[in-house]
Amino acid sequence: MPQETKRMSVVQGRPNVGIRDIARDSGVSIATVSRVLHGRASVDPALREKVEQTVAALGYRPNMVARNLRMQRTRTVGVIVPNIGNAYFADIVRAIQDVASASSYTALLINSDGSPVHEDAAIRTLDERQVDGLILVSSSGVASPALASLIQRGTAVLAADRAIRGVDIDHVLVDTRSGTREAVAHLAALKRRRIAFMAGPAQLWTAKEKLAGFKEGLRKAGLAFDASLVLPGDYTFDSGEAQAHALLALKPRADAVIIANNLMTLGAMRVFLRQSIAIPRDLALVGFDDAAWTDVVRPAVSVVSQPARALGEMAMKTLLARLEAPASPPVRQMLQTQFLARESTLGLQ
């Protein structure tokens, strides 16, 4: 039978094409075919191309169910974030999904609403679905009973964005402490002397790091720390509004403010607009997270920009590496922020 006819019969008449058929038709070893199908880098480009052409010609489709049973994997990972409506977390999740999909994994997303109770229930739900691993943006900063049980039973867990105390797991975080220090230095260089800080929830690692960076920045700039200028928030739009009113009630007023996340920044700016506060003449403002709107509103918002997509990509890649090498030591990776100076501190240029 001519080779072309043989290929057609394989595609149309033999749907159960296996890697032995691919190896035979492409003239390479079964091991080489396996490495190509699993996306391994250690394959000669010419051989890889030959295998990929044969796969396309034979119409090969991997039997994922059988493969997962052999590997005792579901090829799913759980992702829990506090608020998918926050553009920062949306960007992280999108990056996680992109990396997961490229590696033939499915990411199952659950929104915890920033509630430890909801988070615990979400962990139990994902555990019941037998996910291979979990990426968690913690709502409490401590391991709940469900999370501790998951870790103890050997499921791969990675803490993203917010550190979790008392657990020996992988972390991918952002150095928000140095980012906040940089924001203080920027405002101090503009001769602002009463710098307020709208903080996040006190129990969270990110909030503690940002507050520590605020204090360090003041000290480095030679400015005294005034506890009355620290306004406690909870990373929501509503708390941004509430703390903006509190800020305007201070006597004497602050001449600058750093706001610990983008939702609080948006809530605060609505209050400042309605109260006819001239930014930055009356109040210089620095936000966190470079959401799309921060460079669209006027004045455009100076921000401590966090690398949301890079964090999501690194989190998923680190989790995949953990699944391949479960016994390797946990890693703690720290990404850097970038300060973007705009009109809310510099004025119209």
C-alpha cells in the first residue's frame, strides 16, 4: 500500500493512534515521541518538527483520561482569590490560566470574598474535586484547618501575593515594602510633610509590609511618624470612601496620601472629586496597582505598580515545577514593584 494511502487509512479508519504509530511513521524512538508530546525541551528541533508533522498527519489525539489515571492526576489546579472584581487579581488569574492551558491543565477559580470562612469552604470544595494543586491568595494569612489538612496529605499548595504563616510551602510574593518606601520618598522630594496612609487589613502580610515600608520611608526622609495619619481600610471601594472622609476631617489636614490598593484609591477619589479637593495642589495622591483606569482619569494617578501578570505566570510555573518534583525544598520568590509618577503628584506637565 502506498505511504499516502496508508496515512489516510490511519486517520479515517484507526482513531486509536498511539505513540508507537507516531514513532514508526516519523522514524524516531518512542522516547523521543514521548518527550515531544510532553513538551520537553531536550529534543532536537528537526526531530521535533518531524514528530509534530506526523502527529498532525495521523490525527493523533491523546487519551487524557487514561493518561491521568496512570499518573494519578486530574490535570486541574484550584485558584482562590479574594475578589475577582479587583483588576489586580483578575490579571493574576488570567496569567495563571494562560500558563495552565499551555501545559494542558485546567484552572478552577473560586472567589472567597476575602472571607476566611468562604476560603475554607472553597478549599474543601477543590479538595473534593481532587485538584492536583492549589494557588491561594489568603484572606487571613494563616493556614485554616482545611488548608493544613490539604498540605499534610501532600497536595501541592502555593501562596501567591500574600504570605501564609506557619506553613512550609512555595510562595510567590511582591516586595510591596520597598514600593511603599519609594512612594514616600517621591512625596517627600515634592516637599510634602504630612503624608497619610490608607492601610489594608491588619492581619494580612501585604498590609503589614506596606505599613512597614511607609514607616521606613518616613524615617529615611526625616519625617516623624504620626499614628493619626494611618487610616485603617480593608481593600474595598467602600473603605476607600470612608477613609477619605476621615482623612479630610483631620486637623491639620494631610498634604499627601498613599492608598494601599486600587479599589480604595477609586473610592477615595470619588470623595475627593465630590468635595472639590484639588489634586495634587491640595492633596498629592499615590495609589497601588496600575489598573487601566489610573492612566485614564484626570488627574492620572501616580501608582506603585505591582507585576500582576508576572506574579500569576510565576505562580503557575512554580506550582507545575512542584508537581514534577514534590520532594524539592519550598521556594520563596519575590517580585519587584515599579513606581509610576503621574499627575496626581506632579500636576499637569
